[in-house]
Amino acid sequence: MSQQDVHRILVINPGSTSTKIAIYRETRPRLIKSIRHPAEDLDRFEKVVDQYSYRKKIIMHELRKEGAKIDELTAVIGRGGMLKPIESGVYEVNEAMKRDLRIGVMGEHASNLGGLIADDIARMIPGARAFIADPVVVDELQDIARVAGHPLFERKSIFHALNHKAIARLYAQHIGRDYESLNLIVAHLGGGISVGAHRKGRVIDVNQALDAEGPFSPERSGTLPAHDLVKVCFSGK
């Protein structure tokens, strides 16, 4: 493989309190770094999207400090954000996607910054392209999984799709099987928790992790008893 054919990829994963970055040469990591953001820094911004310039500046500073050759990058890939529901996969960033990320078409989340920053950095590099992968709105639910306990409500698919898919594929590789041939239960344990049923490469059922459906977690209440919750809402407490 010639030097021109080698892919050098910058990966950007914005989270609620940190931004993780990595540089890969093909599949081999050359740099992995987690940048913590003090609460007092983030509290200055009214909306998550307002953190855009702040986070991009820090990313560029860290890359230069580590001696990364930014002009040699062939692709920049960001964590996918709150877009309209789409199937699992890798998507190239375009103007429609950036518009939806900026306005928060499905809500505000730090992951909305991934595609925006990736696109901005890629535009600085001749020939580089920007992508997102497996955003939090990946929706592969079977129809019965959308049914909730009341006709006014429908269950939605918002979960840690990127980590679910990555660890499922890693496990499949470990046992010498294809992810698309397996039936798995995958749990993401973080500030939020999501537990998904994976059938032949599709997540057919999963708790809606953004709005605290499912198990409680370090930063989510989890599903609460509906009657008790309604009483508290009208209690004045």
C-alpha cells in the first residue's frame, strides 16, 4: 500500500463533560486523548451548540501540541448527534445534516457538535471528507417495540448506538462470527444506561436512554412509577 493510499482518520467524540479525540492510520491508533471540560467553562454557554468554537479550539490546540500532522488527514469523523431517525451506518456530512444539528431538530445533545466540528476541520484539509457514524437516533426497532402503554405515546429509539454497535462487532470478531449472524443483549453503562436487543445486526428493542426510560443511572432517574410521579407533579414539592 502506497503512502497516498493510506487513510489517516481523525475521530471526534463530544460528550457532556469531555471531548475524546483519536487519530488512526488505517485501523491502528496513533493518538488517543480525552479532554475534560470544567463545569465552569461549559456553564458559560446557554446552548450546547454555542460550545462549538470553544471545543474546536481546544481540539486543534491538543492536536498541535501532540505534533499531529493535520494536513495529512484523509477523513474526519464525528460522533453522530440528534438527527431525524436513521438506520445504522456511516454518513457523509452535508448541509442538510449540519442545519438539523445546529437547530437541534430532535433535541440538544453534546453529540450534535461531532458532525459540525468534523466538517469544519475537514474543510481545512485539501481532499479530506467529513462523516458521522451510528448516531444516537439510530432506529431499527421492530414495530411491536414502539408500542407503549397508552395510545398517546410511542416508544422511540434514542440510545448509545455507536458503542452498542462497536462492542457487538468487537465481540463477534472475538468469537470468529459475523455480527449480522448473532442475537445479542448489549448494555452501555455510562452517565446514561441503555440495554438493547440485537437481532442479526439490528437493534430491534432498546430503552430510550435520553429521557430516562429504563434503568436508573449516575445521571438518569430511570423509569419512575407513573402514579407516584403524577402525584408529585401536583404536590407542589
